[in-house]
Amino acid sequence: MRQGRVIAAGATAAVIAGLLVIPAMGGEPAESDPAMTATATGAEQPTADYATEAETESSALATMAWAGPGSSAKESEFNLKAGASLSGRVKKLDAALPKQGVQKVLRDANRPLVSGGACKTDPFGIGDMKDGKRVKPLAPAVKYCWKGDDATSKEWVPQAITGVSDAQKDEKWGSDRPIVVGAYDNANPGRGNGCTAKESDQCNEKGVRITFIDPATKKYRHALLVWPYVSKKTKKISFDAVHANEKKGQKGIHIGGMAWYGNYLYVADTFNGIRVFDMRKIMDLNPDNKAGTNDKVAGGMKTNVENKKKIGRHGKSWYSFGYRYVMPQVATWTFKSKQYNRAKNTYCMGKGAPKSSYLSVDRSTAPDVLVMGEYCKPTKKHPSTGRISAYRLNPDTGRLASRGGVTTTPDWAYYLPDDGIQGAARFKGRFFLNQSHRYSNGTLIQARVFPKTGLHASGGPVATAVGPEDFYLEHGMRTGNPPLLWSVSEHSSTTAAPSCKGATPCGRVVYAHRVRDIEAGN
């Protein structure tokens, strides 16, 4: 159980300032949540409402009508609708497996982080040449290096980041101030390609995992995100890795961004919308912390964390691809508009549902909002730089503000001032945008909304790490610490690309810039 300040819960839903306020899950029946009311059947995971190929092609004309980078976009196209209920499945997992809170996971962190001068990995280098001059990247104020295979793995690629400044107004989780990083499984060949789980551990599509980092102890621990389902064959509760629906030809979940708010972890699902996980529902498959012991759990079952080739319930045992901790999805929000974007394209259609590429929380506005944006690489036919908007959040429940199972329409939406954005954060009206350039130094763009022209750059660009991803703003409003803008770099130092050498080396780290240094352009 989480210690420290408890998220407030009401006995019934109430209407405040015209918004439907949903009580927190603790002590409330699941039926009170519009995101958890419909009946889910089978093991199917969320799928996008894709437009037909003909509709997708005809929509290309609409993208030509945009007013250019920074111009206003249609807010209602960001609307999300509640998915089918998962509460019954999660309740059954609650009864089957023991749970741990975030603080217990941190106490059991089993991998060391390297920081300061001992962190030799360098994704910054001396900078690229531009117009005959070398552009020196901004040195990070904090840098953490991963242990062993986490730094070089082809299987797990880090993308998303969030932390307790997003989660809590007081910027503490009990007595801790954790950071959480998300990564996706990139190395497996996919299901149905002749590679089986029995043949190799890497033949399993493990989906996504999150990593809890404790800056105080410089240690971290992984947890696998999972999808709960009831087996059609056995009628028993089980879970699978979080992945896209293969029948619809979707790719695996990329976890390009995530944001922790209250008890909930919001994870970007590129073509579908947002998946929701609960920090109170971290299942423990190795309670005695002895991997070689198959622990006894409810129903005469045992757990097995040594077998890395199985997941879920098999016979009388629970498996988790070898992970001690798993977190089941508790709710789903899918785009209400049709999805015109396709997994095979890096450009964006600029109409209909956006791509859910990255997420962040802005606590400097009222109400707090969840920022969502698109990653796009434009073409002449499809010039969209990507869109960005924000959903209202309910601070009492930690949930998205909604009415009738549909999110409240965002107050604003804009096309981004530039393309290739991998992460975005907003604080006190200022936007920070993380732009990637493959295997060269990324660019940190500062922007704000101008009354007559829209969202445009404000302040000089800053060179940053090679392969920059999602953003997390440790704002320091309650701690009094100088604001830090956190991110992760994705490329391993073993990447074979020639440009990963010399001036712009590749390397996989967690890092933070001081906001004041970004604004100064130093």
C-alpha cells in the first residue's frame, strides 16, 4: 500500500464547475467509473477505429488546408471515449496474487545506477557542425547510467519518463521521490514468424516495461505491464504482455510517452489513445524475494520467476517472463475520431484522431492537464508537423475529466512549430519540445502561444543528447529546488551507425537539464 498523503475519494460522482468528477477507486465500486462500466469479453486488446485506405488517401487533401506550423488545430479530434471495463478482471487478479506499493518496489530495487563522474556514457559529445561552426550541446545537470545489459540491450529501448512531481502536488510519494522510465520490446521477431517461445526467450513479445528509479539510493527495479483477461478455454483469470491487436495488423505498443498522476499511470498507445495502470495494483510474483523458490499464492497456485519463456497462468503456476513485478492495465481511453494515420508511415495526416506519441503533466495551470502530442516527419503531400493538446485532470481522483464516458474537449490544440518532436512539456505557459535528428544531437525547442499567430518558437534552440525522447518536468514548486527537465536517450552506445562516433556519440542515459540553463541557452 502506498504511504503518505491519500488521494481523496468521494462516495458518489458529483458535478463541479460543469465537469463530471469521478471518485477514486479506493472504497468505490468500479461501476462508478465511466471508463470501467461496459462489459469486456475475451482477451482482445484495444484497437483503433481506422479509416479505410480510400478515406485515408482522400484525407490528404485536408492536410493541405492547414495554416502552417503553429496554427490552431481542431480540439475535438483529441476527444477520447472510455473503453470496456477491466475492473472485474483486475479484481480477480487482486484475489489471486499479492500486491506491493511503489515504496516496497523501491526498497526491493535490485540494480545500481551510476551517476556523476562514474557515469562514462556520453550521448552529448562535442556537438555537430552547423554553418561552419560547432554547436556545443548543453551539458546535463544530472546524468544516470544503466547497469550492464540495460545500457546496451537491443530488446529493451527506453522511450518514456515521468516522476513524482507529475504524480503528487507535494512532490513526494510517502518519503520517496521516484522517477519512472518506460521501454518497449524491440528485438523480438513478432508472433507467427516461426520463432517460438520454446526456442528462445527473445521470441516472446514482452510488450512494455517500466522502471522505478530511486534517486536517493541510486537503485532501480523493472516491472512488466500486462493485460488482464479471462481464458476462453479454462474460464480462469490470466494476463498477457501489453501488445497491439494482431488481427488488425497493428504494431506493438511503443510507450513513446507516459505520465503519472495521482494513483494512475497514463501510457501513450500510438494509434489507439491511452492505456491506464494503477500504482496500487503492482502484483508480486516473488514475495519471499528468492527466485529459486516457487512461492505459494491463492487457490493452491504457485509462482515461477525463473522460467522466462512463459507469461500468465499455466496449469497450477503463474509466470511473468521472469519479472518479479507485473502491473495490469485497469482502464482504456480510445480516440473518438477515426484514425487516418498508419503504422507504416512516419508522416501524419493532420486530421481525425492524432497519434498518441508522448504525454506529460502540467501542474502550473488550473485545472492540471495531461499534455499529448504527435511525432511526425512531413512530406510535401502531408505537411503536418504534428498536433499538441491537453486534457483536463481531476486532482481529487487522478482521472481524466469526462462526461458520459467521453473526455472533456480540450481548451486548445495547435500544430507544432517544428517536426520530429519526441516529447513535450508545458509549464507556466512555456513549452519545451524535444526534437530528434536520428544519430545526431537532438534540439530542445522552447515555444509559447502568441495571441495572433499561435504556437511558435520563443528563445533560442538548445543542442541536447543524441536520441532524445519523452519529457518529465520536475518543477520544484513544493520542494523549492530549481526546476529540472528530465529525458532519456534511446540509442545504445553499440549502435553501428557511423554518425554515432566522434562528435555525436550514442549512449543510453537518463538525464536532466536545469530549466534556467535551457532558458539562458548556455
